[in-house]
Amino acid sequence: MKFETLGKRGNPVIVAIHGTFANADSIKPFAELLADEYYVVLPTLNGHYPTSADYHNPVEEATQIYDFLESHDIKELAMVQGTSLGASVALCMAAMNKIPCKRYFMDSVQLYKYGSLRRSISYSKLVALVNQYRSKTTDTANGQGDQAIQGTMTGKIMGAGDDAYSGMIQGVTAVYDILTENTIHNVVDTCFNVTFPKLDPSVQPLCVFYFGAKDPSAKQEKDIKKHYPNSIVNVMTGHSQGSFQVLNPQKYVDMLKMSIF
């Protein structure tokens, strides 16, 4: 895992964790807006940058983030925010709760329990998607990134063709070429073979699970409230997976700030 930071050391600390098959650059459009008031720690997860070890599981990633924070003498957190895969890591950090934190914010987390056959199908589809994307990297390098991902799963989720998504698309472009099959397999297990981590009752009220109403993952609301009855689930109309933070980063940041108490 590698880290970078934004903002002034000494300000309240926010950890912001990027999404699936992306990197820290993909969330900088909103992270940079936090940096005027907060010291923002941006990990890039294992398996998501050149020369890194493979991604294994969210517990390992959460442990390495805590190790970084402790080695830098960070003793309190204003927020841990994560998107999709990063939200799974943020949830594990909440379960560990090793450093006092005012708010855990899970954006578009996937907490499914698929059978082995369905996971195998999901894995095969993701490998095919990555290979399809790799075959179009020449177009991407020629400045035609939108065309390169039109018609793919990524394009449908991210709304390729909208200039607002260009930063996230660039983050994805940088990662697809270095993904290993082991990392993809382990990401599938993280999202689709989930055992809900135990959250202390005192931590549950600190946890916000946010979804766009158009995101299929929003259907997990009942399961989340079953496992974490004292948590907060916020489903926002008019948005899909990750679209709020990308299309209106300032309002997204305003929402994050308001949730810190």
C-alpha cells in the first residue's frame, strides 16, 4: 500500500479510500476540497498500483492503514470515508476501531453473499471486462478514453462521455493494466462473499451507509439495518453508484462535513 496526504498536518484528519479498480487520484476532485480544513490521508490499496503486492482482503488493508496512522502519531480521526471497495475497508476500520473516529462514511459499499457459482460468474465477467478494457488502451492513450469504455460495465456505472467523470476514468485507466487475476478474485470475494463484521454498539451510530437510489446496492438497506440497527442508512434520489461525489464534489464535501460532529 502507498499513501499520500493533502492539507496541513495538525488539522483534523480524514482518511479517504478510493473505489474498486481505481486509485487515490480518482477521488482527488473531492479530497482536494477537504484539504482546506482537514489533513487528508489518501491510501492507494494493494493491487491497484504498479509493483504493489496483490490485494487480499479488506481486513489486511484496514490494518495497514492503521499502521500508517499510528506510525505518524495520528491519535484521532474526524472521518474515515470509503467508496465501493474502499467502503469495505472503511467498514473493517470501524469494526477494529483502533483510533477514535467521529464518523465512518461508507459510500456504495457492496455487502452481498453470493454462492460459489455466482461468484465464479462474477469473477469471469470482471476478468473479461478488464481484458476488454486493456484491448482499448491504445485508444485511451490517444485521448479517446470515453470511446474506449463506452459499452463496458465501467462506462455504464461511471457515465462515460460526461466530462465530469474524466478524473475518475483516468484513475481507472491507470489501474486496469496492472490488475492481476488474484487481485480480481479477491475483490470479488470482498464484495460478493461477505460476512458482516461485528460492530460494537457504541460504534454503530458513528457509521453512515450512503447509496444513490439508482445504485442496485441500495437494496442492501434492510440487511444493513438488520446487522447494524443503530447505524444510519442514507439513500439519495437521482444518483447512481459514486455519481454524487463525481458530479457535484463540492456538495458531496458539504455533506461529509455536516456529518462530522
